[in-house]
Amino acid sequence: MPTTTSPSHPEPPPFLTMHTAIILLAAILIGLIAGTLTFLSGTLVPAAVLAGLTAAGLSIPVLRSLIG
């Protein structure tokens, strides 16, 4: 028997929209690639992590305007 929601109890909106999830996934991927390439270039791990986090953070507004 399928469950239906009554008009007085509508379904809550999703926690993340598909648009937000795609942007965050792409930003994480960009950050991982940037951090890995920075580490492979011979820098220390903390510097590579910082480079990856910076790349991920800076890519979010760019991706939002491109994908939006």
C-alpha cells in the first residue's frame, strides 16, 4: 500500500538541493586534485592541505556562477 502525505503534513524540503550537492562535490574534487598536486610537487603536507582547502573554497563561487 503506497504511503501518501496528507495536505496538513507536507514533505519537508531536502537538506541539500541537487544544485548545491553538485557544486560541493565538484569543489571537493578540485580541492583534492589541487592538494595532491601541491604535495607531489614537493611541499609539506600542511601546505598541501592548505592549498587544497583554498582551492575548494575559491572554486565554490565560480562553480555556482557557471552551473547556476
